[in-house]
Amino acid sequence: MISKKIIAAGITLTILFSACKTKDLKMNTVKEQTPAEKKVVVYQVFTRLFGNKNTTNKPWGTIEENGVGKFNDFTDKALHEIKDLGVTYIWYTGVPHHALVNDYTAYGISNDDPEVVKGRAGSPYAVKDYYNVNPDLAVNPAKRLEEFEALIKRTHNAGLKVIIDIVPNHIARKYEGKSNPAGVRDFGADDDVSVEYKRDNNFYYIPKEHFEIPDGDIPLNGEKNPLIDGKFDENPAKWTGNGSRKFKPDQNDWYETVKVNYGVRPDGIKDFSELPSGFDQKNYQEHFAFWQDKDVPDSWKKFRDIALYWTAKGVDGFRYDMAEMVPYEFWSYMNSSIKMKNPNAFLLAEVYNPNEYRNYIRLGKMDYLYDKVETYDKLKDVIRGKSSPDELTKIQNGMADIEHHMLHFLDNHDEQRLASPEFAGTPERGKPLMVVSATISTSPTMIYFGQEVGEAGNEDAGFGKRSRTSIFDYIGVPNHQRWMNDGKFDGGQLSASEKELRDFYKRLLNFTIKSSALMGSFEEIQSANRQSNEGYDALLYSYARWSENQKLIVIANFSSEKGSEFNLKVPSSVISKWNLKNGEYQLKEQLYQNKTFVLKVQNGEGEAKISIQPSESLILELK
């Protein structure tokens, strides 16, 4: 959830870690067994934007001016094309009903105050009603939940699985559970608002203080709206989502949200049972059993019930926003409950503190975390000329025990678009990054809709500015719209280069989900080539991947200007593990099947004469 939080992130994470910081446990670092199945590929789609055919793109445009996509835009054809791209899961971003500036009072939904909404379409991370979905996404808002349920069914029929967001750390300032199941009480309905903290309060309060709207940007860019009056009725004021304890938060705070209380006192002391020593080695069934006789804070139960509600509707997994701002004991409770209902649930968490990775995986029972701070940041630095690719080896080896759990991506709703000038600069320069990201580990790969056709995020959407596709505004996504081709989903308006790019992604992703080697072993061959290979250029990176049935060498050229010819060294350690005898072996390129090289093995070492073009990557299989 970085987009709306970049400026304040460093300050706020420091504040919140004082409350939620876990012990840096000395964990077992033995490499865990990776599952037998093939690679997972997640296609993140911003649901509101995917089906929007309107190309007006007026800054601060209304839903009538700029348009909006609907659940129904994910047709059988669209889903088939996504599946055919090499995708196994779709993450539908922005599905739960969040605060927005639009009038749905005819459907029993209250209006949201623009002074505590970011943008016009609103942030998907300010959830207003967890038991229903965004009315903007429905053709008939009265039937919005049924329309999403139909989308879940269509997605499953297409052979894909469904992920949606859960935002545990904070909710919209004006949360109203209009769709609560019988017996479900709203967040804060039973809170004692006279005190700052009580364990079973859902929020933290600032007694005797009224909330005040922060100074800063003019809501809706100065447009007249009867709800814009400089006031928002919240008495007493609550802590803001990023942990700010001010009744008048700063404009860079997450002022549109309030922080949820998980039983962590304001001084950081945990008001609940902690997991005993050794629980990092226990399975989810044992974690579930541990919590059965424990009294847990009310917020824990509320979010568990929300997750199980969506699980029962067929949702196959969740992406958890800013999970590290919530204690890992809660995640043990939450995730073990989900896994007891669906052992195959896909649980992905946004965590950015490397010191906490193993705690959230092993104690919080997360399946996957973002590999943002390590692999993503390094690849971005490499393509921007700020770092050497050699350092990727240290990152991969340093996470060897958890590498399967560290989801790889180069593009998502929080980050600058891969094709933007601020990142790779062109979609083609992003290709070698994508190959490395998708093949260096056994972890899932994620792409963001439009990435596969070179979307650069050039729009000034209003609240959202260029380089990121806005998550706050009604906007069209130009490259993606050309692929969508007015709902035909056939790429009919794409340029030749955009078609070629999508073909590259399709070849790469489909290769990864079928390759056994990519679920097997890794060994870098970078150092052997860097040390004794004068023709091996500074922006090359290479490694070996293998299983019992498949042996691969991957070479990426991060230079967009210079091709290379060199004799690739394959060290004795790899030759020995591959059980290769002296002789010649073919290395067949796998994405386009148009190149073959010869690996010569002599005296237990290998060498192959390689030629590689600018921004090219070679996935070579030993034949």
C-alpha cells in the first residue's frame, strides 16, 4: 500500500514497530522443502480500471466523464486470454467496499466526506464495509455482491483462482457495515470511547478531542460539494491508520483511515498470549489448536470472520495490506483458521522489514511475502545504473531457506511502472529483469495488468500522478485498452512492438509454470565468469537451475546498448551435480526455440561460446 504512503512511510513504520515489533527470533535456517507443484503466476488487476473503455482521461474526471470498469467486463474471453498468458491466480484489487465520492444513497449507502477520501474514486485501502463490494464495480449496485459472486464462478470456470485484499491494519474513517451477517457487530460499536486503549476496543482513541481535517490539498481539486465544509464528525478522535496519535493528523498521514487495535497497548506491550518457543516449526493445525482455548482481542475475531466469509464464497486467497503493522500472533490465529477451511488458500502479505520475514512466514503462517526490499529493489537499481547485478547472488543465497515464500514482482499498484522513465525507461529494457525475476527462484511470479503490453503510467489522473497507474481516480489505462480492443480482448489495437512484448510475456510465463527445473535447485555461475572471463560484460548475469528431469542455464543482459560474445564458464560444482561426463552437449534456447549453443565439458568443467543481444535473455536447456 505504498502509493498513498510513500512520504510518511519511514516515520510511520518506526512509530508502529514500537507497538508491533516482534522478537528477532533465532530461527532454524535449514532450507525448507519446496512443494512439488510447478510455478505459480499471479495476475494483479485493478478491478475498477481493467474493463474501462473510456479514453477521456480528464484529471479529476468524474465516473461519468472518465468511465469505470465493472465485474462484468471480465468476460469468459477476457479470463481465457489471461489464463492463456500463463496465469494461475488473479488478484482482484479493490473489491471490498471502500470509501469513495459518488452518490449511492438510493441503495442505502451513505455518502463519504471528500475531505477524508483520497481522490474521487477513493483508495481501496480505506474499506468501508467488509461484507460487501464496491458499488462502482457493479452494473446494478443493488446486486453488486451477486455480480462479484458470478465473477468468482467465471474465474474458476476459466481454470483460475481468486485473490482479494484484506486490510487488517486500518479501515475507513466512516466504516458502516450495512451488509453484516446476523450477529456481526460493526467495528467500534461496543468500544469504550472514554479511554485511549482497552484490549477489546477495536480502535485507539484520543479522549476529549474532536478529529480535525488535516491542512493540505483541497478536496476534489476545489470542486463544489455540499459535504466539503472543513469538518468531519468524529468525537472522540481516533488514532490514524499509520499510528499517528494526533487529533489533527498531518496531510502525509493516512488520514482517511483509522488504526485497528489488536490488543497492543500504546506502550507496545502485548495484551494476549504469545506463541511458545518452537512454534516456528509447527504446522497450521498445531497453531489452530493453540488458539482454541485462548481469549483473544475482539478485532482478531472480527477479521477472522471476514476472511472466513469470503473463503466460504469461493475466494481462494488473500493479499494482506501492510501486514507487518499487525502482530504475528494475530496472523497465526487468522491464517490457521483459514487453512483449516481451505488448506490450499493462498496467503500473501505486504512486509518490508527483512528482519521480520521469517517471523511472519513461520510464526504468522504466511505462504508468501513481497520480495520488494531485496530482489525488486536490486533489479531496479541495476537497470537504472546504480548497482551491479553481481549482488543478486548474495540476495538469493541469503534467503535460501525462505526463497520459495518471497513472491517476485516488478510492477504493482504501489510501484512505478516497469516501462516508465523512472524505472526501466522502456518495456524492452524491462525484459531481462522479468526473466530473472521469474526464473531465479521457486517463488511465485506476479505481474500487474498492462505490464505485458508496456503500460508506462503516463497519466495525470488527478490525485494520482504519472509513473504509477492511479488507484485513487477514475482513469483509463491506454496500453491495456488497446489490448482490450473495446471488449474483444484480442489485442486488435496494439502496435507491433506491444504485440511482440505480450508474446514475450506469454512465452516466459507459460514456460515457468511448466518447468520442473524452476522448482528445483539454484546455483549462481556469475562469480566463475566474472573472475576468469574478460569478455563477460559488467551487465551480464547468469545462473543454473535444475531438477532431476531438466537442466537450465539462464543468462540475462541488462545492457540495452551492448550485445556480448563470450565463452560462458560452467564451474565444476555444476558439472558434477549434473553428472556430466567429458563431451559436447546442446544448449537449446527455450522461449523462441531459435538458438542452439554447444556446451563442451572437459576435465570436469564446462564452456560454451555465447552471443547475446542488448536486453536479451537466454533460457538454455541442456539436451
